[in-house]
Amino acid sequence: MNKVTLISKIAEKSGLSKKQAEVALAAFIDSVTEALKEGDKVQLMGFGTFEIKERGARTGRNPATGETIDIPASKAPAFKAGKGFRDEF
């Protein structure tokens, strides 16, 4: 499913127009993004949790040359499915 299909499904299930559904989806994405940037977790009971995971610095290897390289620490968004969502499958 892509974004256009998702917007159509949201519009169909909610009774909103496609334009309203697109605005609602964009607002949801923006709200989650802003919360994560501020260091907050977004928990949706029964669905899951969006959060930022920190990856520590580590040593890696360049596969082409075999040379050892240092990989710096970084942060990445992560999603953990909630029990209700997992149980659907």
C-alpha cells in the first residue's frame, strides 16, 4: 500500500473527503515527527510506539577494501508494534 492508497482507505472508512484525509495524514506524520525531534515517545495504545533509538559508535569494515572504519554514534526513528496490533497477525 502506498500513500495514495492509504489516503483513499482513510477517506472511505472515516467519511472524509480524500483532501481532508490527506490533510489528516499529513498532520499525523508532522505531529509524530515533531514529538520525536523533541525527544518524546508517541504511544498509541493497541497500535504501537514511535521512539528514537540511539546507536552507539562502533568499528566496521569496508567490504570492498577490508579496511577498518569508525562508524559514529547516531539516532534513528523506530516503531515497536503494540500487543493488540501484533495479535492481529
